[in-house]
Amino acid sequence: MDLITVFTIVLLISASALCLALILYLGKITRSVKEIESNVRQLSSDLKPLLISSTTLSEKIIRLADEARSQISSVQGIVKDIRGRVDKILSLEEKIRSGFETPLNSLLKNLTAISSGFEAFWNTYKRK
């Protein structure tokens, strides 16, 4: 046996060992990929209900926000209406007050003057 035959045999044994190692590692890689695939499938199946519930939740939140907006707008309308009515009542009260104050002040001055005149008359009448 010459040296080339020995190197060829060693090379063939090494190549066979490498092929066996490659087959073993490819099997391990295949199992790992299958595990990753099953994990991804499980994650996907677990995420579907979560996505559905989050979609439902967001739709409900949108509906609630719309209802709140409509309620707020109706309350604003009611507040504007009440504000308008209160302004009308206050202006009417001001008109009534100004309408009564001037004649009432004149009447009170006249009554005070009549009372003073009557008192002066009575005092003068008592002296006589």
C-alpha cells in the first residue's frame, strides 16, 4: 500500500464521517425548524382570539366615544338654551326694575314730603 492509497482511504473515511455528521446535524436542524414552525402555529392560533377581542374592544370604544360626543353636544345645546332663557329673564328683570324704581322713588319722595307737610301742619295746629 502506497501513501496515496492510505490518504485516499483516510480521505474516504473522513468524507464518510463528515457525511454522517452532516446527516445528524441536518436532522437536528430539521427538528428545530419543525419546533419553531409548531411554536409559530401555536402563537398564531393564540393571537387570533386576542386580535378578535382587541378589534371588538376598539369597536366598542369607538361606539362609546361617539355616544359620548352626541351626549356632550346635546348637553351643550341644553346649556345654550338655558343660558339664553336666563339672559332673557335677567333682561326682563332689569326692565321691570328700571320701570318700577323711577316711579317708586318719586312716589316715596312725594309721600315723605306729604308726611313732613302733615307733621308740620299738625304741629302748627296743636300750638293754636
